[in-house]
Amino acid sequence: MSIERTGIAISPGFSVGNALLINQAKTVVERRKIKSSEIVKEVNKFQSAVEVSKNEIRRMKLNIDNEYKIEHIEILDFNILILEDEILATEIIELITKKQINAEWALNEVLTNKSKEFAFVKDLYMQERLADFYYIAERITKNLRGLNQNFIQIKNNTILVAHDLSPIDALKYCKNGKVNGILTDLGGTTSHTAIIARSLGIPTIMSMIDISTLIKPGQKIYVDGYKGKVKWKVNKVEKDELDILKKDYLSFQKDLFKFSKLSGETKDKKTISIKANIEISSEVRMASKYGAEGIGMYRTEFLFTNNEIFPSLDEQFNDYASLFDENLFDEVTIRTLDIGGDKIQDYTHLENNPALGLRGIRYSLANPATFKTQLNAILKVVEKKNKKIRILLPMISNLIELDKSIKTIKEVQDSYDIDPNLISIGVVIETPSAVLLIKEICDSVDFVSIGTNDLIQYTIAADRTNETLEDIISHYQPSVLRMLKLIKENVPKGTYISICGEMANDVNCLPLFVAMGVRELSMNYYSIPKIKKVIHDLSLKDCENIFNQCLELSTPKDIKDELYNLIKNKLPIYGSL
């Protein structure tokens, strides 16, 4: 009998291969008292291990030679930054000195304290930055012990299976092209390992809980990176079905970049601009490769949370300016810092309900220096590059917030010699309050972007990070469709509407957005070709009919089935995604 497991689809693709289990067990660390006379020696040993670790990563940088090397070098540089973090090093050295303990235990204690600080943090960005610290700590510990990190021989058609996989190991094992897939118990979409997997085009599924204990070494496994599913121990009938599915996927993949060159136009000539959401600036090239017509949303949180302190004006300027380095796009949309509540690094002020707390624009307005620094960096790019940037304000829930935000932008803008046509201001509609104020909001801004992820969460009153509520958190909920209908009916005629949440990736939802008169969809770049393929086979009339039919339905399943029936003949393989 076959076994199937599901996780988070990180990198698309379908592959078959033999499992190679990567032992990521943590090195056992014991607490050992040292003599006063041994303190200097122990500190030197720690500093030496850090230096060895840095040199190991630097050597990897020198050996990288492929078309995605910018992303990889940035990640390696980030790991080096952790190793050069004086605050971290000082804490460890102080523990060695004051408590007279061995370096391994001091390092372990500092990380334990960091884990306690992060105990109530649900935000994936922050959780995954803590994971980066653990990867580096393990590397230092092994170097303190003088343990040899032997390279594992990788054979063709290998599927890496691990409890967790560091970005360093991902680069090390996957650089020769022999790895067909990656499966891990832990990990999420914004982890450095996920970014590497996507850049290398390796089908990857993460957050599979216990996959590393279920699969045996050498086991033949089927990895569906599109749906986030893994199968093994299949019978002949299932094997034949999976082989056919693999063939269909491969056939589609051959046409993938042909589809990416299509325009976002329905068969009755209604045009929707298809753009990309990105997490790091270097993803611009991948977005262009997959057919993005622009950057519909650059999430700046990664830039702010990948270090202990927020980036300076110059650091932000250099990052935002790099979005235009290769002249791939003449316009990008930068969402201002969507941070706060569950992401604040001041752990003396933990909020009971961070999703409803000081987050998004509330955080920026409460921290005007941080907000103005980001705005200065953005506007400086507009002035120096003479390119258009759309400023997107997150979590606006009332008109006072909007008025204060616009006044702040105008105040900062007065310091720059900028063509006003190169700047536009938009709002993310992601709360029921914003939906009810949509007319007034549209009167004050140049465009609105519907952030379906949070809009769904706040409409249904269910935490989207709570795994036990997965059946409730669905964009097929009737209440969600009726919320979209309310937006459709109340936006002033001619308003530029975009969609920037996960719904934009779902081909089944495409008819809803065509019916709404949406002008732009912004999504994960690897979803762009399939969306472009489907939109060409839709008509406005069909979409309006299906939207109205769905509004009469009362269950998420009925709505999904109705939409799927329209889509399945347009793109059979992806109809159920």
C-alpha cells in the first residue's frame, strides 16, 4: 500500500529519485567548568572556530559559478555577517569569562536565550532568521570540536531528505545538478534554503513534520513540488499513473516559458497586468525570466529582519536601487514595512494579540524615524534612477492613518527634485474596515491592492498561522467572495485595482478577478506562466456568470468545484491547484 505525505510546496516541479537521508542531528554539548587560567585559551578557541567557519563559507563563495550566483552570494554573505556579529560574540565571550564555562556551552546558552525571546513570535521571517543562527552555531560547534564535515557523495536522481537543511548544505549538495528534490521536516517559504531551492529549480517540499523518520535510505520516491505531495511504496497501477503525471508535467514544463511570453489578456481583449511578488531584490531577474510584467509588490520585511538592527538609509537605498540595475522593469511597487506586533524585536513589550496590535502602518506611524528613513531611501532611488516607484501602505484600517501616511510621504518628498508622475501611492485593502471605507480611500490614493491573505484572516476571524484552522482559512469561503463583491460594487469607476495575496496564484480564482475588473495580479513568479496560459482562454462574460453563480453557493467546496469545472478544460494539469 502506498504512503503519501503533504507539506508546503516551496519550489515547483515533479521528480522521481532515490532518498538520501542527510543527518542533521545536533552535536551533543556538555557543560564544563574551566579554570581561570584557561579562560583566555577558551576564548581564543572560540574565536578561532568562528574564523574557520567564516573561511569555509568564503571558500564556497569563490566556487559558485552559475546564473543564480547573486542570490547565493547574498545568502552566504548573510551567514558571514552572523559570524561577524560583535553582539553575539561579546555575549558568548562574557559567558565564558564570567561563568568560567566552555565555549560550546556558552554558545548553546546564548542560543537558548534567543529561543526564549522568540517563543511567542509567530512570524515566519523571524523564526527563520533564528534558524539561521542555529545553522551557524552548529558549524561553529563542530569546528570547536575539530569534527570533519565530510562531503557526502551525491549520485544521480537523488532526493535529499532531512529534518532540516541549512542553506550552506543546500548549496554544497545541490551544486552538481544531481539532486532532483528536497524534502524537510522543518522550513518555510521565506527561509534561505527555500530561496536557494527555487533559484536552482529543484522541486522542494518543506514543513513535512516527520518525513525524515518515515523514508528509508534508497527508497524510491515521487515528489510533486506543485501540490506539495510525496508518494512512495506505490503499486504498479499507481506507478503507471504517476509516470503519466510526470510525463504530462514535463510536457507542460517545456511550454512553460512559452506561456511566460504571453500577455495577460482574455480572449475578448480584457487586459490584466501580471506581475510578481518578491522577497529579496535579486529575485527581479527570476521574475523577469518567468514572464513578470513588473514587480507588483516588493516585501521589504526580509531586508529589515535579516539582522539585529534595521538597515540604514544608505543600505535601503542600495537595495531598492538594485531593483533597477538591469533595467528589466521601469516601475516597481515597494510595500512599506509590514512589521510589528509579532515581529517587534523589543521583547519587553509582547502583545497578547499581535495580529490585532501595532503592525503594518500602525508600527510605521508609531515609529516615524523608521518610516521616514524608508521613505527617504525610496524617494532617493526615484530621484537618482529616474524610475517610477509605487509606494504601497499596508494595514490601513481608517482614514486618519491614511491621512497621516500621505502627509508624511509628501513631507519627505519635498526634499527631493522628483517628477510627481514617478511617484504613486496605494493602499493594501486587507481589513473589513478598509473594505467599508473603500470609496473614501480611493479618493485619496492612486491605486488599491487587495491583500487577500489578511483580508481572509480578518473576515473569518481565524488565525492563518494556526494549523488547526486550515479547513476554515479558505479563500473559497462564501464570506470572502461577498467581501470581494462589496469591493467591486463600491470602488469608484476607473479605480486601478490589483490583487497581491495568495489568491492571485490560484488559477481557479482567476475568473473572479476578471469579473471584478481587476487591472493587475501580483503573485509568486513561478505561478505566472500558468496564469497567463489560462487567462487567454477566459472571457469576461463567462467570468461574470461564474462569479454570480458562486455568490449563490454556501460552502467552500461547492465554490471551488464550480470554479474548477470552468478551469479544468483550460489547463488540465493545474486545474486542481
